[in-house]
Amino acid sequence: MSKKKNTNKLPNSLKPVAGNGLLDRRLFLQKGLTFTALTTAATVAPSVIAKASEGSEKQAEIDPIRPPWMRQPGKPFSFYGVPSPYEDKVVRLPSANSVLQGNGASWSPLHQLEGTITPNGLHFERHHNGVPQIDPEHHKLLIHGLVEKELFFSIDDLMRYPRRSQTCFIECGGNSNSSWNKNASKSPLGYSHGLVSCSNWTGIPLSTLLSEVGVRKKARWLIAEGADAFAMNMSIPLEKAMDDAMLALFQNGERLRPENGYPMRLLVPGWEGVLNVKWVRRIELSDQPVMARNETSKYTELLPSGKSRMFTLEMDAKSLITSPVSSTFIPEPGLFQITGLAWSGRGKVKKVEVSADNGETWAEAALDGPIIPKAFTRFRMPWRWDGKPAYLKSRVTDETGYVQPERDELVANRGRHGYFHYNAIMTLAVEEDGFVTHVYKAEDDKNSGNLGIDADW
Amino acid sequence: MYIKQKMIKILAISVLMLIGSVVATEDQQFSIPEGPQLGQPATAEEVAALSINVFSDGRGLPEGSGSVVQGASIYQSKCIVCHGAGGLGGSAEPLAGAKMGLTGEWPEKTIGTLWPYATTLFDFTRRSMPMTAPGSLNNDEVYAVTAYLLYLNGIVDKNLVLNKETLMQVKMPNVDGFINIYEQKKQKNK
């Protein structure tokens, strides 16, 4: 790269706080400095460039003093807003069974999003046999089993119940599963780690409904079942249901989308996504878990010993750098903002540290507030890239003191065939020409990116 | 009845408080708001018709039966397209045919090597399979397919007729292959 401009004329007060150009997190509070937003440069740029080149002649004609959109009335009002056509590359990435297209997942484009709330149309999806189109008039919830009264609740009835709103993440137990492979995935972040999203959910505390049916003393588990073609069933401990679980009806202010469980789903904050049963229609109270397929042969983690972890339930703390993004270029040396997301199924994020020198030194990132338990927390770190190779990492510590592990540590404890619950620190290598690539270790060959899956799918 | 419900509510609240002191963070204490009691009583028949959970102790297994031989024939017409001949090689995951087991560089997760309970096989087949026509197999057919899959994995012999009694006599090879992390954590927190 030839265009290494001298963009580093920074005030002397900006002393690095850790190796390879990490600056004080309070930097962004200072005024009068211009920053290049990496997200814009690295990820939105391709679509903008594409648009620009398609209409490059047109571009030349656009009058910068009074552009065409200032010379005619704009579009009329709309019933339901959609994103700008210039943002049409910001999409989920579906990856489904070729024979059964409703069996698979679609990945949320975390690397193209900002803040902490996932737009409803970009929330990740994991379906086992497609998205049912449920007529709410023909959908009821039955609560039965070890209860005093076995009751049906219609949607109309449920709409009269007291509600609560809660912002929390949902993460699929299988999120980040390609990181168990021998070679690091080179996909943009969301397309390998985007089976996680965060929304503001509104619904009825499960404890309210359970109080109404009257839970019998012997009951320990709820077995929830969805009204999809899979009729998926999952067991949830009663304690959790009585603590902070809800029957969610709304997502980010509007009724649930079909792919998120319309007309209603369970919300089990901080626990494996699969427990947040979508399209829920039946809850059986029982003294034992049902030992469903998805809690025995799936969503369990095989260890090197041949034994499997089951009912892992809680999602461990994880952090990911969302910008810069693997397989894109940092345009030139200079001042940038490293940003990303952190969360923990145990509660609040306490701190996120960032390293630019492969974990030799770390500095604490700034966290956007308010910090909400079991929800995305956005972290930010100013960084002056000097044009030399760098290795970026982020590491979260949650309020219980749990620290996100390095990959070596996780693999040493769990082997590579667990498939679920991958939460290790991610490393991004920045090469001299600005190319960013996901690696497991600094010494990894950057070209070793065999995308074949070798860790057992 | 009303008093009993109140008692249960009080019990539930005290359970919640107990949990709250251990789990919930200081700004996340949830109370139990009172609901308007709009639930409609479900009859025993309605509940029975919807209850398809089959537990590992056999609760929920229906009447009916099916043989390995019948199961083989159903498998040929309804399962083979995705799961392949002999439970291996289709677009879906392998069901049988493991030679190496669960340790080593290429673990083989099949019904025979991984699944801890035969009841799960019945429950899952009845509720979710076949993917293109879920809910289309009757109880006899589900018993038969379950019998055939157990046979393919070398767990039962060819003459087996599976019903709710004989299914409970099946011992899956990996029944002791699981570590219950939730229970482990609960013990630790005690």
C-alpha cells in the first residue's frame, strides 16, 4: 500500500495505554478530533462502491450545491418503513439444509450493525423445520401436568395480563461453532458468530401464569413445546421459569415476527437460545426433564473423554470485535475506533479489555451505558494504527468474575468436538497492507483458511 | 381452592426470594404480578390429546406395537430419502453405522453411540419425523421405526416387537455418557 499519509499528527497528550497504539478510552470524550469509523470504511464501503461504479456517469452530474433530491418533492408517507436502498447489502446470511430449506440458521450481520439492539428483520434465526405462519385465533397455550388447574390461555386473554419489558440477548448454543475447526473462519464476523442478537422483549412473567395454574410441590421442570412442524420440546428448570423467564409477545415494541415465534415465544434470559421456545403452545410441569432429542443428542457438548456435558443451559460470557472485520482492509494508518459487543448469561458485563499486540498488553475499553444484565454491551477503544502488523483481541469479564478464555484454554478443557458453547477470545491479525484476517494465533499461516468443516457438524 | 392458590403463590414468592438472593443482581428483582385469571379449564381428554411428551421413565409411551421388520419397510419408503440406506449417507445426519465411537479425532455421533434413551427416539420420531410430513406416522409405525433404528445400531435383535413394555427393557449403550452441568452447578451453589 503506497498511500501511507501522515495522519498521526495527534496532540502529545494522547499517550498509548497499551502496546501497538491503543489509546486512552476517554479519547472519544475529547472534542475536535476526527475519526474514521472502521465500520463504515470496511463493511458498508463495498455496497457504496458498487452503487458508485454502477452510476459513475450519473454521479458526475449530481449538483453538490442542490442535488436532485432537493429539487423535487420526496416520497410520500409509508405504512411500514424499510431501510434505504443503499443499505441493501446489510442482510442475514441463511445457511440451510439443501433438501429442507427451513432446517438451518440465518446469521445476523453483527459486523454491519451498531449499538446494542438488533433490528427485528436482522435478528438471527434458527429453525428446525421452517417458520410456521400461525393464525393467532387458532393458537392457544396449554399449561398442564403437575398443576392444580390445567388451563388454556388464548392470545386475546393473554393480552390482558400484566407485562414486563426486558432487554436481553438470545444466543444459539451453536453460535461460533466454526471456531472449533482446525482453521480459523475468514467470514465477516456476523456470518460465523452471528447466531446471537439482542432485543427489548415484552411479555408476561411466566411466574404470573404459573401462579394461576398453581404449581404442585413435586414439579421441578417445565417442558415447553412449539407449534412448528418440528413440534420441538425442551425442558427448563422451574427455578429459572419463576425467576426471570417470560412469555414474550412483543419484540422491540412490535408484535413478534413469525421467525421469532409469533404469536408468542418463551424468553429464558441468558440461557441457550433453543430453550427460548418459539411458537410455544404447551407447557407441561413435571418432576423431571423430558430428555428430548435437543437436550440429549443435540445441544450437549462431547468431551475428549467420550462423555458429554448436558443441561449446560447458561451462556458463558463472550466478546467479539465487530469492527474491524475479517477479510476487509483498513484503508491506511491513522486513528480508528475498535468496537464490539460483549455479553454474559450470568449477568452484567463488568469490563472489556482490548489488546493490539496479541495479548501482551491490555487496556480497558469504554462501555456504552446503561449496562444491562444478560444483554449486549457495546465497547469502544481508540487505536492509532502505525501500519505495522498488529493482533487485535477483546476479553470480557462479567460481574461474577468470570473471564472469557483464550481458545487454547477452551480447547484444552473441552476438546474440539463439543460443537456448542464456544466463547473463546477471537484474534484478528492486521497485516502491513491493512488486510484484516481472523486467526487463532499470531503464528498461524494467514493462508491456512481451509473452510471445510473438520470439527464434526 | 382460593386459599390453596394463595398458599401456592406465597410459596412461589418465597422460592423466588430465595433464588433472588443468590442469582438476581441488585437491580433485577422480579416480583410476581397478579394476573386476571382468564385461563379456560382444559378437560382430561383435551390434555391427553395434546400430551405427546415421552419421558425417559416411560411415562407417555402409548399403546401399540411395531416390529423391526415392519420398521425396515417404513424406513425404505419414508426415511431413506434423507437418511440413506442403513441410516448412513443421506443429506441428514447419520443414524447408525458408527465404527469408532465418540473418542478420537473423528467422533461418530449416532443413535447407538450417543443417544442415552430409547424413549427419546420414540418421542422425537413421533413429533418431528419425517420432516416433509411430520405427524403422519401412527403409534404402531413409530414403534416399528424405533425398533428398526435400534436394530440398525446393533442394540436389539431382528425379532423384536417393540411396545411400551419392551421399549423400557432396551438399555442404550451411552446411558451413562452424560454429565449434568446444571445439577453440578446447583450442588456447588448449595
